[in-house]
Amino acid sequence: MTLISAALLAAVIMAAFIFGRGLAFSRGGAFSASGVSGRAHSLPAYHGYFAAWAVGVATILAAFIGWMLRDTIGFEVVAILVIVTAGAGFVVCHQLINPDFRARNFVETFVKMALFLCSGVAVLTTFGIVLSLVFESLRFFEQVPLLDFLTGLQWSPQTALREDQAGQSGAFGAVPIFTGTFMIMGVAMFVAAPIGLLIAVYLSEYASKCTRALVKPIIEILAGVPTVVYGFFALLTVGPAIRGFAESFGFSVPTQSAIAAGSVMGVMIIPFISSLSDDVINAVPQTLRDGSYALGATRSETMTKVIFPAALPGIIGALLLAISRAIGETMIVVMAAGRAANLTGNPFEAVTTVTVQIVSLLTGDQEFDSAKTLAAFALGLVLFVITLALNVVALLIVRKYRERYE
Amino acid sequence: MEANAIQDSGLFRPVTPGGEVIKMSEKRAHALAVEPKFKCRDVRVFYGATEALHGIDMDIENTGVTALIGPSGCGKSTFLRVFNRMNDTIPNARVTGDILMDGENIYDKKIDPVLLRARVGMVFQKPNPFPKSIYDNVAYGPRIHGLATKKNDLNEIVETSLQKAGLWNEVKDRLKDPGTSLSGGQQQRLVIARAIAVSPEVILMDEPASALDPIATAKLEELIDELKEKFCIVIVTHSMAQAARVSQKTAFFHLGDLVEYDDTEVIFKNPKDQRTQDYITGRTG
Ligand SMILES: Nc1ncnc2c1ncn2[C@@H]1O[C@H](COP(=O)(O)OP(=O)(O)O)[C@@H](O)[C@H]1O
Ligand SMILES: [Mg+2]
């Protein structure tokens, strides 16, 4: 049914285009065969596009309104309404199209409006998400004071089903979750930052064109591996390996730990850092390299003393972007970090993160007005604010750095 | 202008504009005047399979300023980069032939290009101060070559280099400011101070004034005139007037060939080759 309607609509729009263009051709000698003429305002094709737009928009609108009202007015009336509207569109075009008609300007306006609408959808969606986060979080903070949430040391949402317990028991203290998040982020950056930066240095300063063309895409494949694959890699390979390694020294370590999740996440974000930093280092003008070489500096001196400092702001921007990626990552930590909200500074223990908690708060049958589920919105809001701030700072730094050389 | 007139009167000038007598042993002065700094024999430079310079034979005088002129794309920059082996940093560039500096082949296996570049400084077309402070820009070379062990020594090198580059008075109160905060002309003099700081014997300049306004250009030319007392200078320029003003020897390049090389005066007054004449009178180029 929908398929047929869509096909019909497309046919009507096509017909309108051909109709409008044909009309433009046939209306007087103003349109020459080549479409260029001293008198006509717009090329025949523009008349065609105009007709297609006008008939198409009118028909879609009519169909939409009819569809909303289909229960009151009946399906037949809807069909008639749509057909009449389409017909009316053709009639209007028939009246309008003549050599003086400014079809091109109309088409330009249509295009502009269509583009505007598309970007509007994206912007409105973002606003909608933010607003819903904010309002649901406000409902949460009616039940659990903001201060308790941000400073509480204990997180056990399962026990806090009754509102009167929630605030007092301190069960919604988010500190362990944030320490867990930052610890995993720290482990990930500890792995990814040096490796990613050294890769970038190698690619931009040392590798031959050939090597670079080969190595860079291969590293970028790392970014394309689905995170769930990293997740079971962390759970099934890295976690047990770390445990086995620790046991050989006589320590007992759980399979799920901050270090297992963090190190695998580090591998995941290596390509972010290496790729962005490589671009940043490449953007350092060649004249600076030449200047340094001409003074008798070696490659590594030039790298460490001139290029790296020059690229540092951009590299920091790249690192911040990587951090915000690490903080927002869910799947690896769900699988490999455990769920226990331990407040600990030991990366060999199981910890939990904001994203993991949101998942576990919202999976399963839930009422969406208990403090437990609303807590997910509060966590989401905090996470959003942190990553937004990181991104803004990163972009500001990167932009400022760009201006310096342009 | 008056100073220029005096300076133009001879290749060798024993007194600086300030009236200071240059101290130089007679023997060294003699050696300098006689032996060329560079001897080039059949120098060819290839970019990939294309030959950009077709066998250049040329001696560069130990003293004074040698100018390289010619239409753009004729290989002036390529030839200049031969002297400090900067062509080595261009991936597909290859140099053949002999280039002797003080009698020693600088393309010999035992020559380290990194050390050579400390002896042969270079100034580029666009001022390229590092994004560091003025002080750190000048101190860069001495630091990487370990020329100063004490802070005071380094300070002194920075100060004298900036003085020689005629920039000290303008920047002595703002040594911590970024080098990029200076004007174009000041930046170019900063870059010259940076090159001087490692006490090179030769300074190569590739169209050093092409990004500068006329006043900054005049200052730069004045500076070149002072520097030629202590350094062997090779300058590429697209301005024939500039070549005439600052140089004592001029080489005219055309399509990868050295067409004519003589005293600047001769090149500009009685060029022997028709191509030189056409270029000088503005019919080509
Ligand atoms: N890096 C390079 N790769 C390939 N060809 C080059 C390169 N640099 C210069 N050339 C070529 O060598 C010739 C001489 O260039 P160049 O020395 O820059 O001339 P000039 O400085 O006299 O304008 C030109 O034809 C130029 O296209
Ligand atoms: Mg050039």
C-alpha cells in the first residue's frame, strides 16, 4: 500500500516536471530549443522543477492531512482530496508558466527551504534530547538531592525503590561511578596516548609515502571494529590473561577489571589519536621543518623541539576528543569492567562506569518514574555535560591552533 | 644611501659603517681573497627523472655577496640548496657532481649534512620563526649544537646574534615574546639572527625580501651589506635592482643552465650573452 502510494507520488511529480517543462517549451518562441533566450527569465527545466515542487509539496501535504483525518472523513474522501489537490497543482502551473515567470527564483527558494528544514531536524532533535534529559533529571533531583547525587559515596540503586529511603540511605551517590569512569578512561589514555602519538610522529615524519599509504588505513580499521567485538576480546582474552599474569605473582585479580576494559578501550581509541595527531602534525608548515634542518638539527631534534611544540595545542585537542570518546564508550565496559560500584583506586578491581549503570538501570522491566530509572537520566545528563565540555574545549583549542598558521 | 655608495665602491671593506676596524690576520685575509669558498664542477640535480640543473661549473667567492638571478623555475633555489645539502630533505631529489667547500667535497660520505648545515646557514623566502619566544628562536641552534654550557654564555650568543642582525634594539625588552609577534621584516632579521647564532661561515638566502615591504627590504639590504664582512653570502633574488645593489658577483641562470657569471657590474652593464641581456632589459623573465 505505502509502496504503491510512493510510486504514484513519484509518478505525479515526474509528470509535473515533464508537464512544466513541456509547457515552457510550447509557450511562444521565447524559449529557444537550446534553452537560451533573450526574453525568457528561466530555462525550461526550471519551470519543470517548479511544477514538480509545487505539485509534489501540495500533494504530500494533502495526503498527510487526509491521513490524519482518515477516520472521520473516510478513505475515499482522502483519495479524492489528494487527486483534486494534485490536479489543482497542475492547473496553477498551467496558469503561471510563461516566459516572464521567475521559475528559477522559486526553485532556488524551494531548495533553500528544503536544506534549512533538514538542518532544522537535526538541531531540533538535539534540543529535544537535551530537554528530555534535563526534565527527567529534574524529576530525579526532586527525589534525590543534587548534592547527595554528586557527593555520595555509595551507589546501590536496587535497594532504593522507596523514595523516602533514597536520599537518606545515600544509595544514589554517583562518586564511585565517576571514579570508575575516570579510572577506565585513565587506563585507556595511558595505553592510547603514547602509542597513538608515536604512531602519528612516525607516520608524519619518518614513514615513506608508500608506508604511510599502507599503514594509515590499516590503523584506521581499528576504529571500524565494532565495540562489541572489542568487548568480548576484553572479556575472553585480555581479562583472563591479566588474571593469569597477576596470579603468577601470587595476586588474585578478577577477570573483569578496570585494567582489562581500559586497556582494550585504549586500543580502540589509538586510531583516533594517531589519525587526528597525524593531521595536526602534517599541518605544521614545512617551512618550520626546513628552518630547523637548515640550522643543522636532526630529524628527532626537529620533531621534539619544533614540530611537536608547534602541534601541541592540536594534539591536546585530539587527546580531549579521544577522552570524550572513552568516557562515552559503553559496550567494552559493560562486558569487561564488571558492574560492581566499587569505590576504589585499584585498577585491578572491578569497577563500573556511567554508561554501564545507565544500561543496567534501564534494562529489564522498569517503571519510568521511579528514582532508579530517573537516575539514568541524571547520569546521562552529567555524562553529556562532561563530553560536551570536553568537545567544546577541544574544538576551541584546535581552531585557535589552526588560525595561527593560516 | 650614502653608506651604500661607500659600500658599493669595493668588494672588500675594512671598516664597518660604525667605523670599527675589522680584525683579521693578513694571512687569513689573503687566503680568503684568493681561494673560492665553493667550487662546483658539473653539478646536476634531478627531481625523479627530470634534470633541473644541467651541469653547473661555478666558483663562489669567499668574500662578498654572490647573487643568483634568472627567470622563475630556472633552478636558482635548487642550486642554492646544493650548498647546505637541503636537497637531501626532498624525497626524490638527487645531486651529482663535485661541490667543494674549502677544498672538501661536501657530498663525500664522511660529511654529515647535519654538521654541514651548522656551517652553511640558510634564510628562506617566507620568514619562518619557530612558534617560540624570540630568545628561544635564536638560542635554538646553539642549544642543539651545545655551543653554550652556561646560561650566561647563551645569553651572550643571543645578544650578539641579535645585534649582528640589527634587531637587538628593537627586541631587547621583549625577548620572551613569541617570534611570530614581530613584523615581517623583523621576523626575517630574527631568522638571520637565528642562523648567525651557530656562527656559520656561509649564509644562503633564497629571495629573502620577497615577502617584505620596501622599507623592510631596504633595511634587510643594509643588513646584508654589513653581514658580508663576516660571512660569505649567496643570495637568490628575482629583483635585478636588488642584485645590483647588494652583490659583487652575479650569476644568471636560465632553464637549468648557468648562462653567465661575472662581476655584478659587468653583468648589468656589458652582459656577453644575448639571453642575459634580454633578461636584464626586461625582454624575458
Ligand atoms: N621538490 C621538487 N620536486 C620536483 N621538481 C621540483 C622541485 N623543486 C623544484 N622543482 C623543479 O625544478 C625546477 C627549478 O626549480 P627552482 O629551483 O625552485 O627554480 P627557481 O628557484 O629558480 O624559481 C623547476 O622546473 C621546478 O619545477
Ligand atoms: Mg625559488
